Amino acid sequence: MDDVLVTGLGALSPLGAGTGAFWRGMHKADTAPSRVPDPLAHMDHPLMYLVPEADLPDGPEEQDGLPLGRGSRFALAAAREAVADAGLAVVPGPSGAPGPETTGGGLDPRRVAVALSTGMGDTDLHEGWWTGEPPASGRWAPPFPLASVVGGWFGAQGVNTCVSNACAASGYALSVGADLIRSGEADVVIAGGAEAYSRVALACFNRLGAIDPERCRPFAVERQGTVFGEGAAVLVLESATHARARGARTVYGRLAGAGWSCDAYHATAPEPSGEQIERAMREALREAGAGTGAGSGAESGGLGFVIPHGTGTELNDVVESRVLDALTPRTPLYSVKALIGHTGGAAGAFAALAASLVLHHRTLPPNVPVGEQDPECAVPLPSGPAPMTGAYGLVNAYAFGGNNISLVFGEAAA
């Protein structure tokens, strides 16, 4: 079976525009949420990790006559960077319509797919209509157009699908992309997720009492909930055969394994034993052939780090910690949510982006300080940078409805 390689990365995040800004921010490890600039955000904790004003995309406002919201524009910005990073260029086709080609040879648009995810999509447009501020065109637009928007821009004529199963969505989108490649349905998949500020989403989590009044503090003894973040993370997934044939200039790693499961327990709460999240982790590690536990370092093809789901909510952090302590003892964790908040439907993609950068640079950045660690969350959270000591990284993403996914990324073959 052909390896699924990561050949391009793109990001727009609270750390700024681009993967360079993201990697620098991971090492700086100093972020904080801010009050959302929304006069209608009448809620107890209107806090969020926002994309800096200076880095907001200046468009497009529409595509094919339909207005685009903040989520679609974020997805386009990250996809453009990822596609360029992979050495894929969008050029006019014979009829003047967009048509793709590569810098290293031809690319069949029928074998290019898009699998993107979001929790709220372009809900900002609809929230504007509800409050008397519709888009300039006044036209209705679908709330979840991200995949079709990116696919239309690139000219991708393969599968274009938008996954929206809450906070596991972008992990599922990446897994769908890998399956399309492994099954022979696609050579290249533009995969990831995007999420933007939604007044409704933030208000709902405030009503649930699930927003921390200070910051996102996964695994901290004083954590009081999560804090949302926004942005987009996109990975170009590509079959190893196709990447070699076109001379792909950079390979960040491999998507080596995936495991899905469902708690089938509760609409919002995680199942307390962690049986199904453990099942997903074990399946992903088994598929990747990654060893776990003490002594399973790079020489033995072992697990070098974990990027947990860890949202800062009380039960989620405890359940995941217990499973990780039993399954991957003493493997260091890197918390993306402590850095940029919980990016909802894009959270798995941001974790995958971080894992790809760690594998590429072979360095695990320091975790953002979150205060005293909860003794019930006995997982290693290094406070300083460290060289990577394993060949694989495990990524977890969980969601309402009991949706669980684990992905394993591995070093690129020499």
C-alpha cells in the first residue's frame, strides 16, 4: 500500500499568517485570549484566541456570485499557502477557467480531492442576517461551503467533501483524505479544517459553563473550561508514488495510521472509562507500526510525542490523561490548545500541522505554562524545548456525540 505523505502545509492562526509564524509561536510559548470585538457578545466570558487584525484575509468577498464568510476565507488562505508549499500551482486552463498543474509535471485535476472540516462554517454570514447586517450582495449562502470553495479555486475535480462532526471533524477529514489516496481514488488531497468566531457558538458554551474565564489551561489543576480559537490549518496529502514522480521538494512526514471510534455514551460528556478513545489510539498506533512506552525511541520506530485533545474541561482531561499514562507512559505531550485555544472543527488539523512541523524539525517546542498541573492528569508536559526521541507522533481529537479519532504521523522515509 502506497505511503500517504505530507508535502505541503498552510496556516492562518492566532499566531499570525503562515506556518513560519506558527512554528515561531510554538517556540515562544506566550499567548493569551482577548475579548471579541463584537458589541452583541452579551455573555459572561466573551474571550477567544483571534487571528490578528493585520493578518485577516482581504478577500475574496464572493465566489461564483455567492458571499463568503470568515471561515471560507480562512480556509482559502491556508490552502493557498499549502498548495504553494507543495509546489502545486493554479494556472488558467484552456478555456480560461482555473486549471491546476505542478512545477514538476502534469497533475490530473480528476485525481485531486478536497476534504475540509468545520464546526460552524460561514455562520458569521447568517448571524449578520439575523442582526440586520447581511453581506453587501444580500444573497443567501450555504453555511458549510469550505470544501467546494477551495475545490473551485484550485480546480479539483475529484471528491470535494466538508466534514462537520464537531471537534473531531478535521481529524476525520485527514483520515478521509488518506483513505482516498490508499484506495486509489486520488493522488493529491487538500485536507484540513477552518473555524472562525461565531457569536452563537461562544454564547452556547458560555451557557454550558464551559468557558474558562482566564485562558485555555489543559491539564491544569485550576482549569475551568476551554477557550475557543480561530483560524485554518491545511495539509497537502499525496501518494508517495505521485510525489516521487513529480519531484516533490519537501516531505514533512507520513500519515501512517488512523483509528476511529464512538463512545455511544452521551451527547456531550466523554465516556468515563476512556475505552473508546483507547481503542482509537491503539488502532492508529497498530496501523502505523509505532511502538509505545519507555524505551521505544527513534531507533525502535517508537512514539516520540503526543498532541492530545486536552481541552481544559475537567472530565475530558482526566480521562485522556489516564489512557495516555497507561498506553504511552512517559511519552511527552505538546498542547496546541494551550497555545491557540480550542479551534473546534479545525483542532485536529492544527494538531496535525504541529505534528508535521515537529517531525520535520525534529524538535518538540516548550509547552505554554498553564499553572500547577492536576495530579489526576499525570502526563509529561515539558516546559522547555527538547529533541525528538521517536519516529512517530500521536494526534488525538474528540467531539460531542462521542466521536473520537487518533492519527499517527511518522517521519518521512529516507
